Amino acid sequence: MSAPRLRVQLGPIPLYLIDLPLLLTAYFAMQVPKIRRLPLGGAVVVILAAAFVSEVSAGVRMGTLSEPLYLIGRTFLAGSLFFSARRIVNSERAFQAVVKAALLGAIITSILMITTSLPQTRGLVLDHVFSQPYLEPASEGVTSKYGDTYQGVAARGRSLVGVSILSAAFLNTIWPLLFLMRRQQSLGRAWRLLLILAAVLIPIAVVMSYSRGAILGLLLIIIMVLFFNTRRVRQPLVLGIGVALLIFYWVGWDSDYFFFERIEGSMQSALEDPYNNISVTERLFAYHEPFQHLIDHPEFLFVGQGFARSRVSGHTLTAGMDAATHAAFAASYYGYGLFAALTYVVLLLRALWTTVRHIYQPENEFASSYSRALFAGMMGFLSWFLLGHAAVSQPRGAMLLFLVFGLVAAQPGLSVLPKAVKRAQERRP
């Protein structure tokens, strides 16, 4: 939630430090007993199998397996979050431990989004944070772009998670779940203050991404929380949105501190001439171009050309390079094949349906509150999945994707009465 690209360079191999806690999480998750068979697992296995076959076959054609195998390893680590989360989050206490870490990461990401957007603070964070190659692998390009192109004016915020769209997707997804911390009666004053801070900073940071999809996701979250969530979730969200609106109004919507003209310009261009607007066509055509491509390339029914090819030069694997790929569906088609792309869509639909089914659980108040907050978070996640590709093309995007689906798959275990959970834990050797 704060720095998934933190890394050290071991010769030509970048070692991402987040991979170590992923390995440890997977190991310790195996020690947690399963309460019952949980959903979505089959679809995740299909996707990971398609990723393995596609990357290896592409590596054979490119004449190198080092980059494909490296990317497969990181993709499998991301996929392990699904299996880890659905085992670890088996009680309210376990969830509270997870969400506290997410709260700290979300605050860091929000602060960086806001300070890189504002011209008054951008230089400070560029010099002390984004100029560090171990924190920001593309430090040279980032500091040059933000220092020259946006000198003295507002810009789209970014964080150590990545560009504005990806950072906002992380924040949107986790935001409603954070407020379930208020259920904990023994929550300390420091945590409560951090929760209030996050309630205010996250919506401001998402708006400062100046991404139409991210802001749409934020609006969907607000609607879902207002209509379907409990008072514990609703109150801090309303507080955060109210404070954010007051700040924007007080400073002035047309102030140089903000970049709302980008939203206005892109919306106007999209409405006036959508089919000549690259931003629009990249998303619209992403849902029918793959089927046209499949007619001439039937091998893409089951196998794609992977994503490691972007890290290797001197090959002819260029499928999708000149096509619309700004959607998880299109990106996964060219990367892993049509069957995997459709599996991603089925996985999303099943996750939404599973969550809706668990919203009304009068016998377990926490499980019901959890499902309501998770459904709201998935609304913020939905726009990113439908209008962006990082969920499948970037390991850190895949981490968020599989973490969300893992939290979804944990719902049947949470709906089990606490006594059943306790008995299962007592039977553990």
C-alpha cells in the first residue's frame, strides 16, 4: 500500500523487498487451518497456469527464459496473496491486524499523491523521495518530467505505488475497509487519529490523480457506503468527503493549486469526438479488438505472448503493441490468451456476486459489515479493472487484484459462527 517497488539491484536482477513478506505470508498462511472449501480458487489457478504457459512459450520464441521465469515467479507471488488472504482473514481480530497495516500504507500513499500534485511541495518530495532509485526505479524520468513539464503548476499526483491511476486504485479499494477498525472497542487514540487523517487524505489524493476512472470509482464508493453500509463506515466517510469538499471550495476550484482543467478538457474532448480521442478508443476498442485479432491468430485462444517481452529486445512478439489495451480484458488477452481473459471477467463477476450474497447475515454482524465495506471497495476497484491494464500487466497491480479476490473468498469463513472457528483452531496440531 505504500512502496511495492522498493528494491535493491543484485547485478542485472532487481530484488523487490515486498517479495520477502509475500513468501513469509504464504508460508505462515499454510499453517492456518481451512474452515471449509472457499470460492474462486479454480479461476485463480486457471489464470496462473495460463500465465506460466504463455510466458514460457514466449521465452522459447524469444530465445531467453530468464526474464519470463523471473516475471512468472513474481506473478505467482502475487497470486499467492489470494490463497494467503482467504486463510488468514478468518476472524475479526485477524482482519483488524491486516487493515492496520493497510491504513499506514494508505496514509503514506495519500500524502505522496497530494504533495507531488501541489507545486509548492513537489520539489521537496522529488528531491528527497522520488530521486532515490531504490524507491522509484524510474527516478530520473519522474524528477525530470515533474520538474520541467509541470514547473509552478499543479500536476497529476503519483506515489511510490506508481502512476496516478494505479495509486488511486489502491486507495479507492482499501478506503471503505479501513473504517471497520472503528468496531474495535480497544482501538487506541493514535489509531483513531490516523483513521480520521486517512478519511480526509484519501479522497483528496484520489481527486488529485485527476483520473476520470478513479474519480468515478470514488463516486461509486460514496453511493455504496451511503446506501448499504453501517453507521460505523458511513460517518467517517461523510466526514472525509465533507472536509475535502470544503478544502477544494475554500481554495477555489479554478486555483493553480489544482488541475481540474484536465478533467474538463478530457471530458469535453471525449464527448465531442469520442472516436478520435485516444483515451476513449483505448478503452472502448479494448473489448472488441481481441476478438478480431483472434480470427487471424487462433493460437491466442489459449496462449498469449506474455508480458516479459516488453523487457526483452530483438524479437518479433508484438501482438497488441499497436492495439487498444487499456483494460484488463485486452491486456490479459494479448498476454495470456482469450480463455484467461474471459476467466478474469468471470472471476470479477463471481467475486461481486459472492460479496452481494454475504451482505445480509443477521447471525454475524461483523461478517455482514465486512461484506458491505468490501463491496464498496470493489466499486472503486471495478473502474480500474475495466478501464486500466495494470491489474494483469504489473506484478504490483496483480498483488492488489489477488488480495481483493482473497478478501472476497474469505467471506464464507467469516460467516461461520465464532465457535466453529475456535474449534477448528483448537484442532490444529
